[in-house]
Amino acid sequence: MKALPANLQRWTPKHISGMTGVGKFLAIWKRLAKSSCPKCSSCPVEDHFHVPPCSAPSAVAEWSKLHLALRTWMQTQQTAPEIEAFLFKYLKKVRQPSLGVPTVRA
């Protein structure tokens, strides 16, 4: 951590603990009036667990766009097909509503 720039030293523990710019914290920090997800109506308190599986059309479109960009980049970098397959299998699980982060074990 000490080798990181000061801004990343502050950002890393917040990101790891889920203290990110989502509705829950934006409402606590008084930057938003409500803590609900701005993209869908099914989440009364948007937290970091809700963001990946959010089913709002705009969220699905953004995820698809970023997914394609990552896949394209990995192919231009000649990433091993096994690594690419594993990563996208994991990311598919992340998009599914579940409790917690999926395991990396097969």
C-alpha cells in the first residue's frame, strides 16, 4: 500500500469495504435525496452488491459494452483462451443475482 499514490491509498480500503459512490453512501453523504438505484425500481437501497446484477436496460447495455471492450482487448493482447474463458465465466456469475461474490473454484 505504501508504494501506491496517496489517492489510491485512500480509495483501496473504501472500495474493498463497499464504501463506493452508490445510492446508499450518496444518501448518507447528502449528495442524493434517496438511496434507491437510479436505474431500476427494484432496489430501495443501492449498494455495491446490487450494481453488477442490476437488470435495468441501461445497466445491461453498459455491462454488455464493457464486456465486449474487455473481450476485444484481451484478444488483441493474445490472452490465453483458458484465461479468457475462465474470466468471462466468472463475470457471467457476477451478473446473476446471488448472495455474495461467486467462488473461483470449478
